[in-house]
Amino acid sequence: MDKEVKQYLNAVPNDRKGLVDMLHTLILELYPKAEVTMKYKMPSYHVDDGWVAIANQKNYVSLYTCGVQHIEQFKKKHPSIKTGKGCINLKVGELIPRSDLERVVQHAIEHPKG
């Protein structure tokens, strides 16, 4: 992991640090050989052509994927959790469905084109 990623992770405010650390750990547990770099000012995890990224936002923590198809099942199963076109926005205090997030990460990494 490069120096910029470590600095980013260390700078996350305490109220969202647990969420960011959980996502970081989840991704690396699934893909321990992922290349972790800063892209678009956020930690990005690359395995071959697949990738995901995490970002500390003002009011939530986002898990970004490379397309809406990666989060379709998650959106259906968890309609109360805010999502964007290809991202999931997690708030502190929400029930975090870790196993479903694992499936999102796996789909994005293993099926980058759909």
C-alpha cells in the first residue's frame, strides 16, 4: 500500500474511521494481492481489470464500483441504504450488511464489464 493511501486512511475522522477501516479490511481479506493506490483522491483497489474504491465523504462513507450492475442486487435487498449509480453510501449507525458488501466487491472485481 502506498504512502498516500496510508495518509488518507489515517486522516479519516474518528466518527467514520470504523466504516472506512471495515471496508478496507473487507476488500483486502477478499483480495490480499490487490494493488492499492490513490486514484481520483480516494483509495482504490485493483485486481486485473476490476476495481473498487472507498471514500470518506462529509456525511457518509462510499464504496465505489465500476458500474450500476455491481450494486443492483444490493439495492434491491437494502432499499433503505442510499446508493448512487455505481456506489453505496454508508452512514455511521446504519446496520452494515457485510456479507452483501462482500458480494458487491467480488462482483466488481471479478466482472468488471458486467
